[in-house]
Amino acid sequence: MTVLVVIEHDGTEIKPSVRNLISAAQQLGHDIHGIMIGFNLSSLVENNHLLAGIDRLIVNDHSVYEAQLAENISQVIAQYAPNYTHVLFASSTYGKDTMPRVAALLDVEPLSDVTNIIDENTFIRPIYAGNANAVVHSSAKIQVMTIRTSAFSLTKESEFAVEIENSQVIITADHSVLIEKTLSKQDRPALSHAKVIVSGGRGLQSAENFKLLESLADKLNAAIGATRAAVDAGFVPNDYQVGQTGKVVAPELYIAVGISGAIQHLAGMKDSKVIVAINKDPDAPIFAIADYGLVGDLFEILPELEKALTS
Amino acid sequence: MKIIVAIKRVVDPYVKIRIKPDESGVETDNVKKTINPFDEIAIEEAVRIKEKYDNVEIILVSIGDDKAAESLRAGLALGADRAIHIKKSDESSSLCIAKILSKICEKEAPNLILLGKQSIDNDNNQVGQMLSVLLDYPCATFASKITLSENKVQVIREIDGGLETQEITMPGIVTTDLRLNEPRYASLPNIMQAKRKPLAIIAFEALDLSFVSTQKILSVKKPEQRSEGKILDSVSALVACLKDEAKVI
């Protein structure tokens, strides 16, 4: 088994979820290679402590990859893929955009959002918003998949020596252009790997009120999440969304504030270790999956909770 | 301009699904079905383009058993011009669907193909991206805004860290995200009118596509249920539980 892991980065940092991805790869084989595609990657390649567990790193550093467009990046990965038994992507928007193209280029049926690896051909993935788990056997000549990184443990961070292979494959994207990227600025941990998440729903009532979650999140060094309803109502930007079609998270502690618990939202957070629900409606479905519930007015409970955490 | 919208008939998102007792799959017989919500957004976007520009033709394509025709009629009632039903009774993988759609697109030569980013049953999120490879058309995924200009489509995409604007050339493919638009309801006169719109039926076997799937679902299981939690009566009780019992703060 030789496994290829696609390493995602934003040009300045390798995404920390790569450590979960490598640990998934370790369940499949001992020979693990990574591929990193982009422009001006030298500092990323030098500062590679997150990549422990990777034996060889293929680096494709060229200006044609600066925009990180799936159109040409998928073609580069597909050129390398035939040397491997498995090709693994994280289940991020980048992975979801790129992985199916690689599979189509290789003419194989891929797997999305794998949460368990049973053996090299058998995998578990959630369907119907996580309300069922499918055990799938795949006999594809190359197993191409996205991995739900929150379902896998972290590799240990350590110094290690990786063999670097500089690649000379240059493929341009002829039909897609990146015009601009508007990334939300956040000084807190990212949703995908925060230990604590404070999440708000429609019960917060306004963008102004949503800010109430910030000081609680500061106290707990938490990321802030939201339901689709809260994003649709304009309380917070799209990248806060947790759920079936947003981000899937599994922190140590998830505090759901003013969230009723639609199945599409539960799909994104029900694997959290401890769930706390604060809601005024005692019949809200969120209480059915919460470990601890407080029934009451969130505008009274939030300041009290903050105070209790300070003392 | 010709727009193809690919749609799938799925179990209604508000229905609580049941897993078959023999764990062979999810019960889909006698369960309320609807157009996949993301595909409905794709239809709505096509109709809005048609309302804004002259000479736009919208063609719906669906792959499925006899019942898929019902979803196509529902889509025609929303404003599409004609529909193509590829009759195939068994479940198809994304790659198979993409291959069927590429056959249809080669024949129809659309300028724009719109699809939902994922179907809410299998949650795969694959077909649009695969179709782009098979047709060698560019594809912008997860669209929350689409703007057309001369032979180009500008798409605002929802990505992990925020938003990204990508421009693709036409012919091209766009997969739709939740916030692209809010689909309309069909009016009664439009539902009546839709019954007279052309709906072509093509048997899968007639497409000359041999496809053998390499995937097999061994079983479908219920996810682990969380054990019943506690309703606490005070904030201090909550903080005590989080500290002493759960040990997470």
C-alpha cells in the first residue's frame, strides 16, 4: 500500500487538519507520500513539522498554481495518482472541489467524506445528513477519497526528515481565473480544529446579539459557529456554518445557544464529545442529543455563564 | 443560450428516514419525494437568467425510474422549457451519472450547465466536478452568486475561509450552494401548462454506455445514538458538570 496525501495550504500555512489526514493514511499503509501544489512554497516546505508521518513530499511549486484552481491542480494529482493504491484529500471545500475531478480523470468511482477505514477496500461514510452510515466496499483500481478529518485522531507533531521531490509538471488552467478571495478575519481558533465551539442560531435574533457569543468564546478560547438559519439571516458570514452542507465538527465541547436542532445542523456537530444546549423551548430537538441542557432565556443565561466561568 | 439543469428526485429533507430492517439500505418506497433542494436552486437560477435575457432555453435532465418524470414536470412548472428523462431503475454512482449527462450534453451542446452541489440523500458532492472533466468544460463549485457576461460566468463561491470569486469561460458548469437564491413556488396555471411541455424519454440502454460499478454497499447502519442527557436547573450546576463530570473546562 502506498498512499498519496494531498496537502492543503493557503500559501502561508499548511492546514492543521493534515495531521488527521496523515493518521487516516497510516491506517491504510506504511508508505505515505504527500503532494503539495502552489506557488512560493519554500517556507512551507521548510516549516513542515505538521507533516510527521510522511516519507516523501512531492512539491510542485510554480506560478501557474498560485490561484490553487481545481482545474489544473486536479490534473497534476491525476498524473501522480497511478503510482499509488489510495489518494486521500481532506473533506474541505478544496478537497470536495478537487477530488471528484481527479477520480474522473482516472476513471474511478471515488468515496466522499469517509469516517472509518475498515480495510484497504472497505470504508464507512455517512449518508442522509448523517442519519445513516453506509459500509461501502470498493474495488476501484485506485481508491480516491475525501476524509472527514474530524473523525480521525491527530498524528504526533515532531521533527522529522522528509525526502523532497521537486516536480516539474506544469499545467495551466485555461478556462478558470481567480478574481478575488475574501477571507473572514478571525483571531480565534478555526472551527475545524477548535477544542471548544460556541455556536448560535436563530434564537440570537440579530447580528448585534450574536456578538454576545464572542466574550463567552474568548473565555473558553473557543471558535464561533452558527446554524444555516443564522447565516441566511445575515447574523454572520457563510464560513461560520456548521451542518450537513457546511462544516462538520467534533470538538471536546460544543455549546449550542438558541439553536433548535434541525437535522441538517445536527449532522454537523453530533459527534462532539460533550454537547451543551441553551434554549427557551424545552421541546427543542437539540435537547435530545445534548449532554447538558439549560432551559431558559439565553439573554439571561449567557451573562451568568460568563460570570461563572470568570470566578 | 441553452442551459441544462440536471436534477435528482430524492427523499424529502423533512422526512425522518428509516433504515431497512435487513440493513440493505434506506427505505425509499412509499416515502415522500421531492426535487433535491440544491437542484431546485439550480432550476430557479436558470429561470432567473431566462427572465433577464432573450433567447434562453432551459432543458431539465433527470436520471431515474418512472417517477423521475414527476420531478421533471414539477421543474417544468417552475419555468423550464423541456425535459429529458433518462430511464434507469437502479441506483447509479456519481461517475455513471456524470457519464450519462456528458452524453446528453455532447448532443445538446449547452452554453451553461447548472447542478446542485450535492444531493441530500447520498451527500456525495461529485457530479458537477466529474462532468467538467468528461466534457472538458470549466466548473465553478458552491456558487452563492452567478453573473453572466459575454461568454463568461463570474461566480462567487462559498469556501471554508469565506468567499472566492472565480471566472470561467462558457460553455461551463456551475454547482449551486444554498444561498444562491430562494426558489419560487409553481403557480397553478404554470403547473397546468407544464403538462403540455415536451418531455423526451430515453432508455439508459439506448445511450450505448457500458458501466460496471466497482462499489458495493455492504450494509447501511443506524449511527450510534447519544445517551440521554440531563436538564440542569442553574448555570452553576452546568459549570460544575462541565468541570467535575465532563472535565472539559
